[in-house]
Amino acid sequence: MSAQNEPVSVGRPYIPTYGIPENTDGVLPWSFVTERMDKARNYWVSTTRPDGRPHATPVWGVWLEGRLIFGGGPDTRRARNIAQNGHVSVHLESGDEVVIIEGIAEEIHDKAVMDKADDIYEVKYNLRHGPHMWELKPSVAFAWTKFPDDTTRFNFK
């Protein structure tokens, strides 16, 4: 896992007819996303079943170095979906302070990373997570508080 995962560009999403400003005045800073991801208790993870149907579930997790670390048993529908197709979408519970992250989730095998995430997890939830964790590396993120005025898109490598 690299140090901090930062966006390479910040702009506006393309949503025709919704009044999204054409300039970047008033876009949100990346810190808006990181603060909410760090403080959140629940994260909604959406995956795709092998037959193409969607699957969404709330999970506990930790925001570590610009990535979401979350877990679950290897036999859960979420884990089986990720094993077949790692593309996921994650959002927080608020519809007023919106954060949506899309990317590829991969199972973590690095014990040092797992231990670091588990230490944070234990402080946050008062228990250790266990042996199965995934890391969501963002490819794109969206955020807003006053749609459409501050609607922001963050792009990653």
C-alpha cells in the first residue's frame, strides 16, 4: 500500500441538464471526502453478482492512507462478488453531505497493512476485524453538500 492516495485532478462530473456549473469555482476540497470517510461508522458497499444483479450492504471499515479497508467473511455474497468482479461503489449514509467512491477492491494479504488497519479498527469499533480484509483503491470520487453548486468529481490514476 502506498503512502497517501490523492486525486490527480478535481473538477465537475458530467451530468447534463442538472445545472452543474461549468467552472470549478466552489468545488469541494479532497479533505471534505477524507474527513467524512475517516469519521464514518458505516459504509455502503455495492458490488455486482455474477449474473449482473446489484448487491449492496453496510460494512464497518477504516479509512487508511486514502483507501477504504473493510472486511467480511470469505463466503459472504459481497466477498464472492468481489472475487469475481472487484469493481465496487461505496457511499456514506448522508444524502446531504454526499461522498461516493468508485474503484477496485482487492483482498489484502500484507500482514503489516492488515495489522495497521486492525489497530485503527479496534479503536473505532472496540474489536479486531479478523483475517479477511479488502482495500478499495479509488479511481473516481464524487462529493457535494449543495447540489448542484458544489458538486465535485475527483479523478485518480
